[in-house]
Amino acid sequence: MELDIIAHPGNLKASQEHAQQVEAAGFGSVWWTDSGRSAFLASTASALGTSKLQIGTGIAVAFPRSPMVTAGIAWELAASTEGRFVLGLGSQVKAHVERRYSTEFAPPGPRLKEYVEATKAIFRAFAGEEKLKYEGEYYNFSLLPSMWSPGPIEYDAPPIYISAVRPYMSRLVGECCDGIHVHPFHSPEYVKEVQRTAIEDGLARSGRAIEEITFAVPVMTAVGDSDEEISKTREHARTMIAFYGSTPGYEAMFDHHGYTGMGAELNVLQKRGDIPGMQSLITDEVMSHYAVESSWNDLGSKLVERYRDLAPNVRVISYTAADHWSDPAMREKWSQVTKTMRDSG
């Protein structure tokens, strides 16, 4: 099992250097987030500075970009990386899509399904496999003159993963995608018992098997070699769980473990700005479901043990390794974790 890393884009040179260091540290993939800067530009910088590292968007916001625009960028990245690029897409939340991007959001599930289907149809048209013709309720594509097509490449079309939390989006993974970006706020039990079940329902509809789906799983960790170090990282994880848990729509993650009503309570506290109150709800028992606590020596083996049986194809992603990346000592510690996981068989 390999360990991947979530990364936040900086300027292009910094993103390239970061990817080079990630590759040197032994990580399998770097997943760039769409945030204040573009995940696609960071992926391009990474492509120009690495030779083995898988590069992906984890995730790029779908709806503000036409599927034709996204497909064209992903196609070029697949060619320039010699097949190392993975297209990760997500719907984002309504407020950002409508108020930050001024783009239509609802209904996000059916809209994202068409987005993925249209992107794959465009890939087939780029490859010369069929004439472009996709007709849906939200997206329609029927024009691709040869001078406007990038044309075939020597590599497979980029795999498409989507972010999913609840059963509807998870089912879409099985219906039309190649992988799922699990939310960093998750428990292995929820993913296996709720999301994998929904994915398998979608797979039955598409006539495919679970082995055709990759589970990309960002993990929150509390790790250190001293009580002080572990305590500090534990509190950081506690705050992230409280923040994500306050998001409407994520209540099911708490409900699955019997913490009914916790999401709504966190949301009320979040609106009041009561961060200490939010943190107090995330007891150590609660946190044990959603984060991994470990010494540095044991972290690799704990991650393998926790996620080995989640699905046939799992990519574990550190959600926090990039936080202190400028420290060479921290990079070395993470490098040892990647080695332990690769050697796990």
C-alpha cells in the first residue's frame, strides 16, 4: 500500500518544488486542491518537474468549468505526464458555487453525473473513437471540428474520481466513475458499510466490479514521539473534526456511530463562533472513529491495518503531511512512513 499526500497550490514554482520533494520522499501521488489557486495549474507545474509521481486533482470544482474545458486540460495533462494524471472532480457546496462562482448548482447529483458522462464522451471524441454527441438535461455537446480537437494521445484517457459523502453521490461512483475521493471526515466503518454498499449498487447498474474502483482516502492523524507532540496534533485533529462535522449534510457520519444530533449542535456552536464549545463535543472517544493517533514508528502499520480491507484498491492520503512540509526533519519522518507502507505488501 502506498501513501499519498494532499497539497494546496502555491505559486507555480513552489508547487513544482513541492511535487519534486513529495516524489523524493516516496509518496505515491500528490493530490492538489482547488482553493485560492488552481489545482490544474499546480498539476501542470508538477508534471513538468516529476517523472514517477502520480498527479491528481483532489478535487477540482466541476460546475464553474465547462466539461469541454475540463476535458481539454485533463487530456493535455495525461499526455504530458505519460498517463500519470487523475482527474478528481467535486460539486463543492451550494454557497461557493452560486455566490463565489456565480454558477448553477442544483441539482448537484444529476448534474455531476452528466458532467462525468459528458467528459468521458469528449475524451472518446478526442481519441477519435466516436463523433462527439452527448445530449443531457444540463449539458449538450455536438461540435468538435478537427482543428479544435487535441487529437489522440498514446495513453489511456484520465481516470475520473468524484468526491462523495452520502449514498447518492457514492452510487454515482459505481455508475460512471473510476474512483471515489472519500471525505477526510470519515470513519472506515462508514465508508465500508454505507459508501461501499452504495458504490456496489451503482456497479450493479453499470455491470462492473468493485475491483474497477479506487478508493482515495484522506486521513487525519494525531502523530508524535512525545506526549506533548501527540497532544498538539490531537487538538488540531479535534478542531478539524468539529469544523467538518458542523457542515449540514455530514450528520450521517456522526449518526452512524450513535452520535445523533451532534452535527446540528456543532452547527449551532459554529454560528455563534464558539470554537471551544465545538472542540469540547469531540471527545477522545468520538475522535477515535475519525482520526488515527500514533507514534511515528507505528503510523505506517496502523494506516495499513485500518484501511487494508476497505476495498480491493485503496490509496491512503495524508491530510496533514503538507502542514509542516518546510521542515526537513518532518519530511524525513513522512518518508519513513511511506517506506513502511510500501513494504507492507
